[in-house]
Amino acid sequence: MSAPAPSPLAVVEAEPLPRQEEVLTDAALAFVAELHRRFTPRRDELLARRAERRAEIARTSALDFLPETARIREDEDWKVAPAPAALDDRRVEITGPTDRKMTINALNSGAKVWLADFEDASAPTWENVVLGQLNLIDAYERRIDFTDPRSGKSYALRPAEELATVVMRPRGWHLDERHVLVDGRPVPGALVDFGLYFFHNAQRLIGLGKGPYFYLPKTESHLEARLWNDVFVFAQDHVGIPQGSVRATVLIETITAAYEMEEILYELRDHASGLNAGRWDYLFSIVKNFRDGGTKFVLPDRNAVTMTAPFMRAYTELLVRTCHKRGAHAIGGMAAFIPSRKDAEVNKVAFEKVKADKDREAGDGFDGSWVAHPDLVPIAMASFDAVLGDRPNQKDRLREDVHVTAADLIDIASLDAHPTYEGLRNAVQVGIRYIEAWLRGLGAVAIFNLMEDAATAEISRSQIWQWINAGVLFENGETATPELARRVAAEELAAIRAEIGEDAFAAGKWQQAHDLLLHVSLDADYADFLTLPAYEQLVG
């Protein structure tokens, strides 16, 4: 008797979207289903391994480089694959979601690379998931335009040679896509995002002289990188493109991954393009993993933890050295400032800070860096032009002067700063405002002249949680308690109501955002990711 045919992939509880049939083709969905059946069981095992490792950190309050992979670190001979021409010069990269206007503006921005984001800068409504894919297809086919309904301004693509190279970021391994079921089970969002994009665009991109390039978020170990590498190998065979066409840049935005940078590059070596050093998710990961490690792991206000903090400098310098030792690009962090159209003085001060930050990165050996707004592209470009000149990168700068120990990476106590009451208030303010926008389907939000994404909400709620559980005493004499957090949140909610008016307040999701922030900030059972309970409340 022959085996029954596999259960088909089902798209459920999703309102029909314009032109969705161009993305959700039978062949594309069959590819996603095959990815799910082959790789989701290993994804599940790796998520369980994350929990085990977190329990071990809770027991020891320590991390170290892995003894079992010492041979990889000690082998001086291996390198990652040479960069393709389209990814050799990455001196400025712009980030943002894949809505139609952003797609055009990012490609036209003058940046070398656009991180087309289906992750932290995109709330995963079904509309964002599907139409984001459609916008990228349209861009590659040069049939994309946009007219702003409010201003009447029209947007269109510049000539192909002036456009940024796209590096697409799928969701992290922890998030499922509730609208896509195989055998009655949700498919990981990472495989939905990757599968649809790769299936439709891999051949097309090669025809354009580029390729299917990816940023891999939230990676916690080299075993997770190995899983991605196996996905790439299968996918390239499936659609009939040469092995090595894929290139992946891994975000080192978890504290555990910081101890496995070389191993991560090694696992992806035929497909590796580089590593990226972020800030907010990295700090969030430190709090999450060492949240019960005592006062020596308590972080001060998020804005007090710059990339010049000793433990952050150890992380970034180790990243540059690791990348260049192995022939990979080292990509720096985000300049999140959003220029004000009203306050030239605010812009002047902020631009000076952005320039200083990008000068530091270029001077430290990074090959490129991120910005969140097109107006920052020339500033970052000037910083890297000054160091690189006509060279595409500075991978020849090996930084053999850098020596980082395991203890250096978690030496939080070396930072001479402390939590403040104003820091608590800012965490509540930004947390409520970001979550409210996220629940309306917006993942990249300008708040107080900074472009914030989901990592913002994660560090905000994590700091509130950590300070309360550590019983932090603020400089004004108040102690961090649940009652204080509730009071500050109530004050912020009232201030928002007064600021925007009753009608706009009622039309938004402000109370819901307030309640969710307090839930994840005060619950004794710390949620691994804010986006997990938030996704349950996301409509669409």
C-alpha cells in the first residue's frame, strides 16, 4: 500500500490581498512546505537548546568560549567564500521595512546596501508579510512606483546602477507564521519569509548580476547557523542555482553568539558574507540571559550604554578582528536619528554625534555601517570614504592588536553609569508608544527623533523588569517597584491622551499597549520575546 500524499500547505484566517496570487503560487507554497518538513524539527530542537543554555547561565552567571570548538578557532587556514561583486563594498547600509514607499526610497538612498526588513522593523501582519514580498518582486522587475496620498508626491526608481543591493532579513527562528499551516501546524516565520523570497527571486537576482542575500537575526549559536546553511544548500539545489549563490550576514545581537563568532562564520563559510554588531538586541540579550545574576549585571539607562562602554567595545573589536581574520565583512551599528523638519539645532547636534560614531567605526576597522534615514547616508559615507578611499573595504586590517577575554564581554560592572528615574520614565514612554504602533501594524516608528523597532521595546521592558527585580534605588530616592512602574505608565498614558486628543486616543491602541508593556515588564515569568505575546494580539 502506497503512503498517503503529504498534507497540503494551508493559508488560513487571512483576508484576500491584492495580487497575492503572484506571491502565494502553488509552487512557492510547495517549496515552503518542503522547507518546513525538512527543517522545522531541527528548529524545535535548537529552541529547546536555547532554554537549556539559559538555565545553565542562570546557574553559573558565566559564559565562555566553547572548548569543543577550539580547533575551529585555532585553525588559521580557513576563510569564508570571497565576496561577490555586489557585496564587496558595503560602506553604508540603510535599513527599513518593505512597504512600497520605503522600498523605493531605500533603493534610491545612495546607500550601498538596503536591509529589506521582514523582522524587527516590520510588524508581521499578513499584509506586511505578503505585500512586502510583492514590493520586492516589483522592484526587481522595475514596475514599482508610489504616490503619497497626503502630499501627492510621486516616487520612482533611479537607474539600476544607482540602486542599493538588497539584503533581506527574515524573521528569527522563534516566531511562527500563524497564517501558514503544514500538517495543521504553523510554519516558522523565518521559513515563510526566506522561502517566498528565495523561490521568486533567486534566479531573477542572478540575472541582475546579484544574488539572494540575507541578514540572519537573533542567532544564538553556531548550530543555528548550521541549520541556516543546510537550508541554503537545499534551496539552491531545489531551484537549480549554483551552490554558493546565497550570501548571509549574521547579526551578532545575542550575548551567546558573541562567544561563537568564528564558529558561526565557519558553519556558513561557503555562504558567509559577514557579521554585524548591533546594540539594542545585544543589550536585551544580556539582560535576558543574566537577569538573575545579581547587581553586577544590572544595566544603566539604555542611552548611557554606548558602543564605547568597555564591554561593548570588547564585543565590537572582537567582531572586527574575527571577521577580518576569516575574510568576512564587519558591519557596524545603527545610526537611528531621524532628522527634524522643524529644529535645525537638534539636527546639528545629532549629526555631529552620528559623524563621531561613524568615524569611530571606520577607524576601528569596520567595513560599513547602518543608518535608518536617507539623510544620514552622506554623513556615514563621508566617514567611511575618509578611511577607505577607493578601496571597497578594509578587510586587510587584521586588528591583531585586539585581545578579548571571555570575562571582558560580560564586564557590565566596568561601566560607570547607573539606572535613573528618568531612564525608567523613558523606557515606559518609548515602550508604550512603540507597542501601540506595532499593534497597528507598524514596525519602524519615529519616537523622539529616533527610529525605533522591536528591539527598542525589548530593551525597554527588559530594563524595567531587571531594575524592579534588582530593587534598584534611583537618584531621586525612589525604589524600582511594580507600583512605581504602574504609576509612571499611568502618567504617560494620561500625557499621551492630552497630547493627541480624545478622538485620536480612542482610535489608537494605547490602553492595550500600556497593558501589554506592564504585563511583560512585571510578570515574574519573563517572556523570552515580547513579540510572542504581542503577536497574539496583532490583528491581521
